[in-house]
Amino acid sequence: MRARGQKHTMAHGVIQVGTGGQGENWCRTFLEPHVAAGRVEPVAAVDVDEDAHENAVDGLGLPPERCYTDVEGAFAAHPEADFCTVVVPPWIHEDVVDAALEHGLDILSEKPIADTLEASVRIAEKVERAGAKMGVTMSHRFDRDKTTLRREIRASRNGPLDYLVGRFTCDLREYGEWGAFRHDMDDPLLVDGAVHQLDFLADMAGETCETVYADTWKPEWAEYDGDCQALVQMRMRNGVRISWEGAKANAVGLNNWGQDYVRAECRDATLVLDDRELARHAHQEEPARWGRGDDDPEELALAEREHWSNTWLVGQFCEWLDGGEPMATNVRANLQSVALVAAAVESSETGEPVRVQERLREAEADVDLK
């Protein structure tokens, strides 16, 4: 295990925490290109379900004896590891982070940081006090289509951004269609569905969120305990407005998971992303303004790079470990995403707009790490 802050030029030893569910994708897909390139070396894996260890054995090439059912045992047995991944339910994240910091490990975690804003703030404080590095994999922000749109929004030819409209609508109204545990949750759409969408929309706006207002509900035909439909309004510090529509119980899924609709209204162009296709409608002085304007939009090719989403984020984390700049979704910066969702939930409960930065400052002031 290297000293904190030491530049690392060899493979980074990783302990994969969570090998079932999404953890299977980490074992078989997200880490593999970096293992093949010699940037990451699997050291051990952890999952409480021994049957899920097969994913680490097959996907990461680990021998069965390096697969554990408890993080403490795995971390203690492998002091050569440099970092761990955290791919377990959010309410367990803080326990894994505590153990990782005790053993001198850096951390790359699935979103959200934790299950509450208060726990997320505690984690950020603990990581900083330990001098450790922790990143959060906000995969949608680094997806191919959203990355292309973000770059186009910031291109000078479109002029300043005025407002954004997003849509994420699905037909998952019957119990179990979105995973049974989500149907039993309070605020399933905001807590487990909106975290990615609100994050990448805020990132496209280029500033932190000042106020959020969320109106959420559950129609009578939706087999959920909590609210599964939402209309959310956001005002950013730079004056950009955002309107987001989310639904899990519509008659048809127009923009399901990964097929988001986003419209960016800029001074000189309207940019429309719909189901991974991006078009630019340029402002025209003629014909008359009552017409549709640009009837022949410019179809924009999606950006090209070797890896996207979580695989790209693993690479960003490794670059940070190698002495580079902190990744954009480092734990301190990612508190904005957690605070935004927490404020949206509070707004849905009170029926009033919530000041996001005040909500975050209150949580930070209340943190107690005795």
C-alpha cells in the first residue's frame, strides 16, 4: 500500500466490494479494460452472498480464496491494495468507507454517497480528514449522448444557455417492474430515479442549484407505496432555469432509462437530445417568427472516445491516483447532487421551494465526528 499522496506508476490494487447485481457489471465490464491495460490489479472481492463470488472469479480472475463475505477481513488480509470500490446498498456505504479509511484505502463508490445527506456529509468529512481520495460514479453525466450535448451547450456558436427541459418517463406501474424494493420505498422516483437526471442537468447548466421546487404524487393505478411521478423546477446560481418531468407509471415509456430527452434553449440555437439522437435547430431571422423556423436541423454526431460512463470514471479515478487533478465527481463536489435530491424530497413534503445551498450548509454545520 502506497503512502497518501504518493504518485503511483504501477497498477492500482483494488478490492471489489459488492459482486452481485450492479457489482457483476463492475467485475465483468467496468474494470476489465483497465485490468487489461495494466492500470488496475484485482486483489480481492467481497460480497455477503457467496454465490455472487463467481462474478469476481470469472470476471476479475480472482481465486476463490480471495473472495470474502466481510470487508474487514478482506481489507486486513490485503494491505497491498490501494483502493476499494463500493457497490453495495447506500445505507451500507458509510460502514465500508469507515473500514477503508482505517486500512488506508482510497475509495471509488457507486452513487449516491450514502442514503441521507447527513451521512454523505459525514463521509466527505471523514475522507478529507484522512487525506484520502474518494470519487463517486455519476455514470449518466459521463454517458456518450449527455457528454456530447454538454459540449455543444458550451460551444460559442450557440450563445449563452437560457434554460433546460428534461424528460424521463417510463411504464413501470406494476409491482416489481422497477425492482420490488423501489415499489416499497418512500419517494422512489426522486431518491432512486432522479439522482442521475438532476445531476447531469445541473452539470449542463454549469452552476450549483440555488432553489428547487418538486411536486410529486402517485396516481391510483401505480402500484407503489411512495410517489412515482414528479415535476421539478430548478433555478441555478447563474440564472439558468431547469424543468424536469419524471414518471414511472405512464401509459408508455417515451424516454426510459438511458433514453433521456433534454432540450437546451440557447440564445442562438435550440439543441434537442432524444433517445440518443442530437439535433441543432439554429435561430433564423427569416421566415416570419410565427413559423417553425429551422425545418432542417443539423444532426450532430455523438462524441467518440474509447470508454464511457463507469468505465471512463474508473480511468478518471486512476488518473487522480496517479497525481492528476481530482475527478469532477469527487466526494466533496458530489455533495451537490445529494443535497439537490434531499432538497427536492423536502420540497415535495412541504409544498414549498427549498434553498439547496442552505440545506447543505445546515447539514455540514450539524456534522459530528467525535
